[in-house]
Amino acid sequence: MSESFAERLLAGLSGQQQALPGASHPWVAALRRDALTRFRELGLPGARNEAWKYTRLNALERRSFQPADPAVALPDLGDLLAAAPPLRAVFVNGRFRAEASALAGLPAGARLCPLAEALEQDDGTLRERLAGGVVDEDAFGALNAAFIGDGLLLELAADCVLEQPLLLLFVSIAGDDYVSHPRNIVVAGRHSRATVLEAYVGPQGGSYFTNASTELYLAPGARLDHLRRQDEAAGAFHLGRVRARVERDAGYRSQVFSLGAQLARLDLDVHLGQGAECDLDGLYLAAKRQHVDHQTRVEHAAPHGRSAEYYKGVIDDAARAVFSGTVLVQPDAQKTDAQQMNRNLLLSPRAEVDTKPQLVIYADDVKCAHGATIGQLDPVEMFYLRSRGLDETAARELLIHAFANELVDRVADDGLRAFIFRCLDARLPGREPLLEGE
Amino acid sequence: MLEIRNLHVETDGKPILKGLNLKVSPGEVHAIMGPNGSGKSTLAHVLAGRDGYHVTDGEVRYLDQDLLDKAPEERARDGIFLAFQYPVEIPGVSNVYLLKAALNAVRKQRGEPELDAMDFMSYVRARMKLVEMDDSFLSRAVNQGFSGGEKKRNEILQMAVLEPRLAILDETDSGLDIDALRIVAGGVNSLRSPERATILVTHYQRLLDYIIPDFVHVLAGGRIIRSGGRELALELEERGYGWVLDQAKAAGAEAVA
């Protein structure tokens, strides 16, 4: 089954590679060729692959996907851009659209370049990052590399501060059976600082497939706030991965909001150098028959690192959520402080969650803790609210909002918080506004 | 206003209240005292409508209606307020949001329009003064990270905002230092009125130095074994509960473990 899907997928995309940006550069062609070979070798992950044990790909495998039409008419983005940050790169069906983007006003030392352009121009930074690199061990990561074509390259020189948050908006418009492979690369120089929000949306519906990869390189002392909002169409498939390399004394903050798609998965890998730190927040909402899977892996490779992970999920109807979080502390990584927590709120007897927090520790002087909870709405909290006059439905909605809102409240930037909130609010039952000050 | 007749209540199959009688009229303050495990908090919870209590006999009339048939929110809207012994922390819900939602629910029941944002804020701020809370409380999540004293003051603030007809304070004094106790008592006293009744459930006489009750009842073994005026509380403070229990036993009441 998986072979046939892989072959069918490749058949659908055949000839595409030659048409992709940068095909004339030998290193780009080699990268795509090697990645394609790797994808064929790996095949689609099946039940025997531990990391995919709880996520079956049958629904995806039944489909055939064509390349996305890059020249599609620009949809009306009015609603999507309400409350969006002013600095933005907009992609439609995976292709950069300059006419919808706004990239002016960057500080000196910050460089933004659509990946298609960077590939065509044989960009030095890009070549340094990608040429001859290790091909992804994940089949879909390899697939993304095999069809690397567009996305965004952001490069920050040392000490460069990007004061405004940058939005990368990936809009998929209606039309079944197409696949896009966005690739984003952020190279943050020493002591640089930026906030980047990736948003994947499918406002018109459809059952397309987004296969997105993001690579983040944080040089010593750099700070990156990285938000990721997955709000794909209800029929869509979204497989995403983020790899962050956080060098000495750098700080990475990831805030993930996973709301849409019939099947959604995010693999988040963070590598921490000496004294580096990361905060990983995640919120997933799943209802009806949605399936959402988050796999996180934090590697403490050197001493004095700190990681704090907090993932929460709200699972309703017959939806299913998977969380697997691994913290790996290498022998050299003494004085590591690693915390991990996963909390799940089940709203229906048919909802299901599989959670697997794991610590793998090879150092002996570390502070590590992890935990997971799966529960229903707290009857004591329900009673407290009802005793104040709120009816059962209002109390229930308020508590669900509150459970989810805890993670929205942790978004530091006011504008981004409002932007995230808008889409979250529409996904939660009740839709009662719950903004601060309301 | 409130009439409890022969109330029997079980929880987890274990009888807690065994024939409790109590009558409360508007304007009165009743203190219910008693040793640990006597059923004081059970009474408070049953009146507020908490799940997990099974009424096996007796009845409770409130404003000439059967109280026990009503959902907790209906009781709240009809003017019953329970100040919790252990106020519940609700992360993610701001104090101001809960106050507004609660006040609007109660006002709707009374046939009053919702307050607009400005009127609401001045209404709430006036009541925050009673319990010496500043504006920063409003944006904080309900009771989250509050000290014991702040939680209890927050309960009194909610009560002041909702203006109940019958306020039930469940061990509101426990765990309070003297300053917090004074603030809480001041808040309660400022709400005393001829239309409003208050039931103080407490283990200690100390609270009654600040909120002077009209009646004091001793609850033991699931029923009220003695009632009196304020002087009964002072006597309990001096002599403990032993003598009341002995007298009750001698009078044929059920022994208490």
C-alpha cells in the first residue's frame, strides 16, 4: 500500500523536479535527487515505525496528489489579514506572491528572500545550509527536500533585531488533490533577535496536502520567538516538521497552535548547545474525526541547558490526539534543567488521546521532570461557576476556553496574541468572546 | 426566607446530616458552629446545590419554594451565595470576566438590563474598596496564585457584586490572619441589611467578634443540638464543645464520635 502511494505520488509529480526553481544548479539537482532516493528507500512510515504507531496514513494513502498550481488567481485575503502583523510574506498554494506580501521596512542586517528566488540565484547562505547536507531521516522530510521549491529564507546578521513580528502566511485555496512542500529557513546570527509566525490556512476548504519543513539556526546568543498556527481546511492533510539548532546561550521559544486539517502532524526537534534554552508551548484542538499528532524531541547536547515544554490538548467527539515528547540528555549535558508537561481535556467519551512523555538521561547531575494528564472538566470548577449563576453550558464553555486560553495568553506580542486568538476562538465551542478586558 | 425541616443527607452512603432544622429570616445573621466532621460544610454545600450529596429525608424551603429541586445556577440567580471554604482556582478566566458573567446572569433573572462596560467597572470598583482590593485583581485569573487571604477577600468581593439575599459563608475565617479577617468581616458587615440574611459556618468564635451574630447554633452529629444568642459562642470559646455534647447526650440525643 505505502509503495503504491509513494509511486503514485511520484508519478503525479514526475517531471516536476526539472521545472522547480534552481534546477540548473548541480547542488540543487543533487539535493533533490538524493532526497528522492531517500524517500523511496524509507517508504511511508507504517505501524512498525514507533514514531508513527498511533498515526495511520490510510486516508492519505488513498489519495493521489498533483503539484499545486502556482499561478492560481490570488484569493481575497481580507479576512485572513485582519489583525495580521504588517510585515508579511504571503504564499498561495506554496508559491510566494509578492503582490500580497509586505516586506518593506526591514532593519539593516535583516534579509528576506523567497526561497524560489534564493534557489534560482544560487544564494550563498542557502547553499551553505543545504548543499551536501544530511538528508532527512523522515520520509516526508525527504519528500519535502525532493521537491524543495519555495518558502522563505530569513537571514539576520549579528546583533540584528527585527522589532516587528514577521508573518509567513501559507494559503491553500480550494481544489482537491494537490500537494505543496513549503520550506522555510531562518538563520539568526549572533545575538540577533526576531519573532516569526508561520500560519497555514485553507479558508476555502478542500482536501489538499501540505508537507512543510522549517529549519532554524540560532547562532550563539540569538533569540527567536517562533509561532506556528496550523489552521488548514477541515479536509486537508498537514504534515509539518521544525528543526531548531540552538547554539550556545541562545534562546528559542516555540508556540504551536494546531487547529485544523483532518490529519495533522508536527515533528519538532530542538538541539540545545551549552547554556542554551528553549520553551516549547503547544495547543491542539481536535473535534469530529480529526487526528492530530505532535512529536517533540529536545536534545540537550551540552551543559547548563534549560528546556520547558508545555503542551495542552482539547479533544472532542470522535477525535484522536497523539503526543510524544522525548527529552534526551547527553552525557556531557550536566546541570540540565528539563521540564515537560502534557495536559489533555477530553470532552467526549469517544475522544481518545495517546500521550507518551519520555526522558532519556545519560548525565547524572540534572534536574528533569515530566508528566501527563488526561482529564475531563473539573466538577469542582463547574460547581464554582454555576454557584455564581452561570448555567451549565456557559460554565463548560468558559472552562474549555480557559484551558486553551492559558497558552494563548503566553504569546508575548499583543498583536500576535490577538491574531492567534481570532482563529482559536472560532474553533472552540460557544464562540463567546473572551479577550482580556472583555 | 429559609426553612430547613428534618434534613437528612448522605454522601458516599454515609449519613452526615440526621434531622437538621433551621429557620432563617431576612435581616438575621446565624452562626453555625461545631466540632470537625459535624456536617457544617455539608449543610453549606447542600444549600448551594453541590453534586454528591443525597437528600434522604426532609425539605428545604427558600422564598416559599422547594430549594432542593433547583440547579446551583438557579439558586445563585435566586439570591443564594456560597463563599467557599476553599475558593477554586480557575486558570485562564480573569476575575473581571467571571464577575461580569455572574452579575449579568443574576441581573437577567431579576429582570434588570446588563450593565455597560463603564457602569460595570464603577459598580465593581466601589465594591472592591470594601475588601481593599486594587485594580490589578481584576485582570488576574480567578484565585490563581492568590494568597489564602486574597482568595477569601475575592469571595467577599463576588458576594458584594452579586448582592445575594442569603449569603452562606463556609469557614471564611479559617486560615486568615487578623488583618485579613478584619477586612473580610468589614466586607460582610457592610452588606448587612434588613432584606439580607447571612449564615456563618465557622469553627472558631474569633470571627464572631467581628461579625456579631443574632443566633448561634451548635451542629454536632448531623443536627443542631443547641441554639442561643451570641453569648453561646463566647461560652463555647471558653469551655469548648465537650459540655454541650455531654448535655445533649444526657438529653438523649445521639452520641457523637
